[in-house]
Amino acid sequence: MPARKGCSIGSRTVKNGPNVGSKFYGCPLWPDTKCEMFKLIDGSNDVEDLQVQLLEKNTTIAEMEVVQKLKDDKIKKL
């Protein structure tokens, strides 16, 4: 269930249906995108939950690196 490139995975809460109140990791752009990243946080598989958290952090770092590069390029043009 990889996230779309540039997508920042976040922890969300189910608001409708039989799983109301359950926590999950998912694409913040869903349902307006084709990103299929979805993982219920049920605590039954701590390793998998930690892997998803690591993926979320790595995505955030990658996004910050892109923003920094854009700022650096803008500064070089001054």
C-alpha cells in the first residue's frame, strides 16, 4: 500500500460506518486522489505500525528537502 509520491501520510479517524472512531494511516488527499494508502491502526502488529510511521516520517523529510531546494534555488537567483 505505497503512498503516491509526494503524499504525506497521516493518522486519521474514521468518521462514518461500522468502524467509527477507529484510527488509520491514510492519504490526506483521499478520496480526491487515486492514492490507495490505507492501514488500520489496531495495535496487533507493532512492527508493521512502526514501518508505516517510519514511511510517514521519511515522506515528510523528502517534502522538506524539496521545499529547501526550491528556497536555495530562489536565493541563488537573487
